[in-house]
Amino acid sequence: MTRTSGFSARAAVEVDVVHIDGVLLDEGHEMVFTFHIPDSKEGERLGFGGWFYSSGDIETEVIGSPGRNVLTTNPSPDWNKVGSQWVAEADPTQHVELHLRARSDTTIAVFGLQCGIIEHEYLTTARPELLPNMWNYAPEGNFYVDARTGKVTLEADQNLARISDVAVLHLKSCNRCGRFLPVNVNNERAHLSFSNHCVADHRRPCQHSGFGRIREKDSDRIFDLEYGFQLECRFCKKFEVNAAHNPQRSTAQMKEDAQRRRSFELLMEHLYEGSDQLRYRHQTGGELADDIYARFDGRCFKCETPLSSPADMHLDHTRPLALLWPLDETATSLCGTCNSSKRDRPPIDFYSEDELRDLSDITGIPLDVLKDPSPNLEVLELLRTRATWFFEEFLQLPELQEVRDGKRTSELLLKALDKALQRTPGGAPFTMDDLRRDE
């Protein structure tokens, strides 16, 4: 009944469509999933959760959760989620139950039901005031320790007939942690793992690539959405994109940084006709994050912290996106803390001499190139030769015409490009204003 979630790290934003088997639950009958919470120590973080679907009307109840929990009640064909996260006390909870009672004959399917000890770097380093509402980020925010998960068992007051292909589940990738997590595409406002992108009436339908127009994994099919979804799952949005672990930066600064980063990613995707990760997959047949994780032996290159899986790794542009370098086979494996510290700095401004030599050996980038803080001259030349396209077509895309806090995304991009041009040896070969006048 339960399809193993199998979250894997991919940075390209895609949707995977999976078909889930289930069971038939007769009217008036009940099935109970019991989450057997493993032994824990006081102060450890625990959790349970998953996603479920019912074709008909059901009653739902969670019993035994020590605090508040998530339990949605979306009607078919939408999926629901259940879960919580809490800190263990001296007498920890031993089990939690999810009860599903059928008000009419219905089919039931579940996905990714899990429980256990939860660990994540951000849950350790975040400011205390950010953590009390983590129950509300279950189940997508529950990062279980593989060796310390508990069993999930099922009991029912009738014999359950198994049925194939009960429900279709859409899994969208997070461009930060790389996991594929459930979303509802029929009713996008029935949030599961991602918040919506375009909510205001004047912004819909969402036309932004990767937000409202998302490619199906291993296919050319495009999902055109009304509200669209954020690129990052709710957990990554809270702790990474919003930079909650960096309280020195204002909300306005973080929003501007996000606008610039996404516009650079969009520019690179258009110039090179596809995302870095999709090109890598087509060229090699492998996944970029998986290969980089293996190349760096599952560790952060900077601090050597072990990373439990590619999902815990931050795939870093070794040479920064702010200088127009792609995320390719020369990427670096970093932990969240080191990736946040590096930000947009070129390697020469972040690594020691010995680290640069080691990084050169691992990535294959010549040492003198790693020490060069110049922008990507190939991209600058593409901009020069395609100036008409850049100003008349690319900058007119809906996502680049957005105005947030009085600032148009296209203008932020132009300023960021001028800043990159200034890093060219010998001075900027041109400015974006020069290019606009000459095109």
C-alpha cells in the first residue's frame, strides 16, 4: 500500500507522477495506522507523519500525539497530510495512532508514512524562537535518522481488499534539498509540501518557469498551474531561503537576493537552453547531486562534516552564480553553514591555499582558474551577441517584470550584471546601458 518515498537529491524543478496502490474500506469500518516511536533521550527531536488519500468521505483522528499536529481534510482527488514534530521529555511518547473511519465505501492509499528520531543541521543551529512551530512543518520537515526510525503498523476491523492504482500522486522537487515531495495539482491551494507562488488575483495564472510551468520528470510534458508553487519546500523556505539562520539580514534584503538569484538562474537556463541539472542528466545519464556527493565522499569540503545523504548536501556553484558560472560537474559539496558563509564569493575569497589545491584536484578546475575571480566571459559574450533578444524578449518575461517592494526584477538583474561585469580583468568591457544603446 505504501510506496517508499525514496527522496533523492535533484536541483532541477520537476514533477514526478506516480500511481499508488491501496485498499477498499467499507462503510462504517475503520483502519488504524500505529506509529511506533523508537526509544529516545530527553531533548531529542521526534516526529511522525506521511500523506494519505481517500476516494470517499472519511472521519480522521490522531490519538497519542504529545502536542499539536497537522491533519488536513481535503476531498478527493486531493491528498492529505498528517504529522507532528516535538522534543522528547523524560517520559517520551511510545506510539501515535492515525484512525481512518469510512462514512461510505472508499478506497484508501498512503505514501511515506514514517516515524522516528529527527535530526537536521538547521534544527540544531536555528534561533530558539523559530522552533516551537515545527509541528506545523510535518511531515515534510521530518528528517529521520535512518538507523533510528520506528515501525508503522496497520490494523483494521475488516479484511482489506488490495486494489491497484488507487490514486495518482504528484511529487515536486525542491530546488534546495532536492527531495521530491507531494503536491496537489487539482487544488493547488490545498497545500502539502510547498507554498503557492502567485496568490493575488492580478498575478494569476502563474506564468513563471519552474513555479507555474513545471516539466514532468523524464518527459517533455509541462504542467501549467494557476497559483504555482515555490521552488523550495516549506522547510527549506523557512530555514534557507529566508535565511533564518542569518538574523543580520533584513527581510527586504533576503527577498532581493532571492529575486536576483532566480533571475540569474533563468538567464543561464535560456542562454544554455535548459537547466544545468537536466543537461547533466541527458549528457551522463546520472544525477548531478548524487555524483558530486560521491566525489566528495559524502562530506562538506570546507569543514569535513559528514553528510548523511545527498539531501543533506548543499550543491554549491564552485565559481558563483553571481559571476554567471553554471552549476555543473565542477560543483562542490558543502554543508548548509559553509554554503551560507560562502554565499556569492569566488573560491579565492573563501578557501585557503591548501583548500584551493585540493579543490582543484577534486573538481578538475585548474588552480589558476580557481584563483581567478573573473566572471564567465562566455556568458558575457553571449549577452553581447544576443543583446536584442536579451532586451526585447528575455527581460519582458512575466517573472522579470514583477515589481516587489517597488523594485522590478529586470532592473535588479541589470544591476547585478553590471556588478559582475566590473569583476572582469582590466575593467568592464561594457555596461548594460552600453548594450541597451547599441542593440
